[in-house]
Amino acid sequence: MAQFPNIALALLALALSVSMTGCQTTYLDNYQIIVDPSLASYVANMVEAEEAWENAVPVTFATVTGDCINPTRSQICVKLSLNDSDDPGIGGDSHLGGETFVYDGTDGVIYIYPWALEQSPSYLTSLVMHELGHAQGLVHHPGCNVMNPSITQCAVTPSADDISQWHSIPRTEY
């Protein structure tokens, strides 16, 4: 009888760990990128960023241009932000020129700020590569990495740290 509470606690702990694991966000390894028509002239930069990820980790992207109101599973919309308050020229927080919102690990929206489009093509490619990292579940980490909190452009492809972080995130095929 004295062991019964210990067994009950062990079963409760097991049930909690299983239920908490079930709630963990799982990311995909296959995405459709829907680029807003207002950004159509920048698709080459986006494809270059996608190819850098595809060459580094087992992920695939398919890019189309079109309207994207509400992304569905495996879709990432890329839109021009209407918010210029993040323009570094007017003292705002630059967010590197864009920001990403991921909804459940399987879809999201990347917003590109207008001022970022005025930067060099390599900057825009680095920015999109960084934001795609967020869309795939990666977080900021310092150093010469795509996921550096600021665009340093020293990492023109995902670094070993970026790749290690990518592999540490639970994924599911879609």
C-alpha cells in the first residue's frame, strides 16, 4: 500500500509528459511560398534564399506569385508590410527589414518592410533567408549565422549552427 502513491505519481508524470509532448509545435519540411504580386520583381531574391536552405537541409520550397489572404497548412505568404514605423531611418526598431509570424508551425506570413527593398539585392536575399529560418522554427543566435539577430551578411548560406538548430526541431512530412 505504501508504494501505491509512488506508482500513481509515476503514472501521472508519464501521462503529463506524453500530453505535453503532444502539444509541441511540429514544423514541416515542405512549403509553398506565395509571394504577393507587389513583390513579384523580387522573386529571384526569394528563390535564391530558398535554394540556400534547400542546399543545406532536407527542406523544399515551391514558389508562386499570387494573393495570399489566409495561409493554409504548408503555405508561407510573403507580403509587403504597410508599416513603415520600423524604418531605421526614422528611429524605429528595424526588425532587420522584415518579420515573420508562424501560426502553428505549418503556415505563416513573412512581412518585408518597404525600406528593405531599397537595400542591395544581397541584403534582401539575406533578409528572406533569415525570415524563412523563422518560418521553419529557428530562433536568433549570435555569430556568423543566418539567424543572427542582425543581418551581418557574413553568412551567405546557413551555417553549421543554423543547420544544427534546424535538425533539432521536430518535423513532419506533409
